[in-house]
Amino acid sequence: MSTPMPSVLTEVSIQAAWQQLSALGPSWSSLTATPLTAAVALLGAVTLLSWVLQVVTGNYSWVDRLWSVMPPVYAWVFALWGGGPNPRLVLMAVLATAWGARLTFNFARKGGYIPTEEDYRWAFVRDWLAKHDPLHPLGRELFSLLFIAVYQHVLIGLLIIPAAFVVHGLGSGVALGAGDILAAIAFLAFLVGEIVADEQQWRFQQRKARLSPEERARAGGDFARGFLTTGVFRYSRHLNFFCEISLWWVIGCFTLLAGAEVLNWTWVGPVLLTLLFQGSTALTEALSVRKYSAYREYQRTTSRLLPLWPRGSFDSQSTRDSSRTEQPG
């Protein structure tokens, strides 16, 4: 039997996914009928849990605590669900697990899993809503439910949706090959970029925290400015953001390697993630400009996301703000 054309496979995969989700019901057999229904049922459960915790605690970072955990879980659901493991799906799950381990470790060492801790940007968002939302506090609660809980968990699920595409439409049609290995290498390269940026940032913040304001002023440079501009941060203000976006685009490429056409529905996850990071980066930058007087000069000389050669020299004697210790993004 000949293999269907990629466009036909894409259509079948969408139809199969829709049919499975349409058949979802409250019974255990319905929820666990396929890896897709199981993943969606799990997504619904963690979304509800996150929202309830947000309401009870007033803390918006519960989704943040699950951000690095759920994509590997979903990936392994698809990789191991019945019929024996598929090599391409196992490779995708291993890569997702490596990504999750890196992010979980970095988040944990910064205190992210302490129940009372919260990303500093959420306080700004709450203050903004209190001042500008005509429906306040209703608008704040809708934002908490629809954007923080529902939208972000759906996005987390969409990041790994290429695995659903492979398992339901194309996984058995095209064998694992050199393209998969190249994609894995590209993914790991971006992951290493994140690890390097994390480590440089962590060491700088730890050293800065041990210095008094007077000692930071005497040290000069980044310690006096309050934020890191050397190492990889000389070429990109947010290299970790750039790498994070890029590696999920690589995950989407596995659908092409499995036989899909270039324009397929699984790109929705990387597209939405890219848009989310545009907004997140803009907010981070706005808070950084407000906090550090030298940050505008940093913006002038250093690329925002894409690693590029610096535009001129950065004045190490820029106006200092030694009394503040929070590093942007």
C-alpha cells in the first residue's frame, strides 16, 4: 500500500484529533481512550487546579510552577501509550524532558517552588488592572482565569502537540533518520544556550547579593549598574528567551520529518509562544528601564533577542543604581 500524500495525512490528523476530542466524556474509558484524550483530560485537571490555587492564595505563579513539568509529561503520554514506543516520539520526549529538567532546576534554585513566591511581574500586572480596568475586580478575576490559567496551560499543551500529530497521523509512516538527529542537535544547542545564560545570570546575582550598596558602587561596572551586560548578555539582552522560542520551533520540525507538509496546524504552539514572549519581554524591559537608569544605554547597544554583535561600546561608567538588586528577565 502506498503512503498517503502529506496534505492528506495532515487533514486526516486534524479530523482524527477533532473526532477524539468530540467524544470526550466524564467516564474514565472516554478520558483515557487515546493519548490525545488523556493529555487533554490531564491538561483540564491541572488548569482547574492552578486556577483554584490562584483564587485561594492570590498568587499568580502556580502556572509558572507547572510550566516546565507538564510538556515532558504530555510528551511521554504520547510516546509510551500503547502499541510500543515510537522512536521519533521517544526522541521528542527525551528532548522535552531535558528542557524541563533545565528549567525546573533553574526555577527551583531561585525559590520558584516556595508557595509564597511569585514572579515580580505579576504584581505590576495586578496594579495596572486595579488602575485601568473598568470592571475591577471582575476584570482581574477574568484575567486570572482566562489568561493565566486557561490560556497558558493550553499553550503549554500546544508546545508538545507535534507529538500528537506524529502519533495520530504520521508516526509509523517515515522512519527515524538523519533529519531527526540534526533537529535534536539544534534543540540541544538552544538548550545549552539557555543553560549558559542561566548560569552566568545566577553567578552574577549571587555575587551581587553578597555585596553592600557601597561595595557595588566601588566595584563599578555591572555591579554598580545592577544588571548583567557581559558574557552572552553582551550579544543579546534576553538570550534565554531567544533560545526558548527557537527550541520549540525545532520541536515543530519533527512533524515535517514525519512526513507533514510545511504549513500544518501544529505550528500554532510556537507561534503563540513567540507572541507571548514578545509581550513578556516588553513588560520586562519596561520594568527594567524604570528600575535601572543605565538600562536605556544597554538597549541602545545590545540586541533584544537575536544574538548579534554589539552596536558600539557600553559605557561602564553609566549612571548607577546601586540600591536595587533585581535583575531583569
